[in-house]
Amino acid sequence: MPKRVVDLRSDTVTLPSPAMREAMYRAELGDDMYGEDPTVNRLEELTAELLGKEAAVLLLSGTMGNLIGVLAQTQRGDEVILGDAAHIGLAESAGSAVIGGIQLRPLPTYRGCFDLADIAEAVRPLGDVHQPPSTLLCLENTHNRDGGAPVTAADTRAMAQVAHEHGLRVHLDGARLFNAAVALDVPAADLVADVDSVTFCLSKGLGCPMGSLLAGDADYIARARRYRKMVGGALRQSGVIAAAGIVALEQMVDRLAEDHENARRLAHGLATIPGLAIDPDEVESNLVFADVDPDRMSGREIMERAAAEGVKFGGKGDRIRLVPHYGITADDIDYAVAAIERVMADARVPAAV
């Protein structure tokens, strides 16, 4: 067993801060199904205020947030337009299709943005009984598989405008919304002003043990509460979760800048290692992606060898992902870079041509 472990698999591995643990212990509780948990009510009101929306509802996870976010503004047989690398389409077990009867229409994105003409062209013509009606456009910010890219308010506005002009509503998967706000140095409300619904996670960079929020207009959130009940997400004395969420929104947002700085530090370190390809200038939030030269080592092999050195990270194929988060220090980053450098030094070197 390695003497030291630096876990960069995801920002979901964070542990709650001391302030969160204290707040959870002392949380004032009630039955949320009756609307009587004062801590939940406060969190939902705080969320709506921060995002400039009418209402919000506490959910168990980001996947639940996106599922309910979609279900509450579509009908069975509708089509949802989303990115071809969207988390909703690639990492949520086809929930929208299985539970909601929704058809997903993937389009290419670059750094989290669609080509506006692609959105307009993808919208199905009204009244054609052979085709499902297009009713919703899904965006993502920051965009995970597009390199953790933060999407600006202007780009979001442009994409939402095209959708609205064609009669579609817009849902934002804002799992790491506050990372985007910090990276762009704008209020989170500016990034969601033009979308109809938005969900964000408490359990990633914000450091909570669980929980997500879904926000939108009051009628929409009322429908969302019904779907929350339907999928088994109705909660009781959930102030123990909400208390940590309040601490997160009040104390943990600004510190995300530290994670971004550590991500840049990591990217610059990885860029010096032969066999890894990464452009540090493309690292704008807390997600760091690097391509592994398969002639030297496979992605799976570098993950396994680094884990034996005490450095954990994930990836798919020959692309690896490393995620600085709460609890990771600059010294941890330097340790991780040194360990990965040792691993890659043992890699096979391609024969000269």
C-alpha cells in the first residue's frame, strides 16, 4: 500500500468541511414532504435568490436533477436536443428514455457550445406525425467531456435564443455551475438568466456529502416536486443535507478558485512529461484532461501504475482525467506530477523510424 494517497478521480470524493459537519449536527429539522423542514426551505430560497429564479427544490443527486429537470417540461414521445458528449446522454443510464419515454438527439459541441445553425436545423417541423416534436434543448456548464470548459453568459444566451425562437425550452446541466461562475468571474445568476431550468451539484467542488438543487419558475418547480416523489426522491428530515448545502453556498464558492489554480499547476506539470499531450491553456476550471501516447503506455496501464504510487485518477481509452478539489493542496499536485513522471519514465519508448 502506498504511504500517501492523492485522489484525483473526481471532485465527488470530497469530504464535508468541519463547518458543514457542525451545521449538519445542529440543523433545525422538520418533515420536508409537508414543507416543514426550515433548513431545506432556507436552502431552496437561498438557491432561488442566488440564481435569479422563482423557486428551487432539493434533490439527492445531479442525475436526479437532470432526470426531473427533463421530465417536468416534456411529454412521452418528445425529442430533446443535447450535445453528443453531454452527461445526460452518456452517463445517466438512459433515464430520460427509460423513465420519461424521451428521444435524445445528439449534436456536436465544442467547448460546451453548439453551432447555432445546428440547433435550428435539428428542430423537427411542427405537425409532422412521422417525427417526434422537439421540445427541449439541454446545455451543460461547465462542460465535463469538453474539457471542463466554462460557457459564457453570452454563448448561453445565443443558444437559448435560438431554442426559444423555435418553441423549445432550455435546461442547463450546471453540475459545476459555480466552477463556471468563478472561472469567468461573473455571478452564477448571469450564466442561467436565459435558461428555463438549471440544476447544480452540492456534492462536487462545493464539498457536500450529497445533494443537488433544481431551479426555475414556480409552476415548473411545482411539477418537479411531483416527479421527485415519483422517482422516490421525496425526503423527510432532509435538513441534515440542506445544512451542509447552505454552508457550501455561503462559504465554499470562492474557494473554487484554489481548485482551478491547482488544475493549472497540474496541467503545466503534466505538459513536461514525455508521452502525455495536454494544452495547459485549455484548462479553465478544475478538470484536467491529458492524452496518453498509446505507443508508450495505455490509458489503463498509466492509471493502474499511478494508483500503485498512491495517485488515483480516471479516464477512458487513452485519455485520462484528473480533478483537483477541496482537500487537495498544491503539494499534493506536485506529488502527483512526480509520481506520474516516474510511471511514464518506465514506459516503453517507441522505436526510431
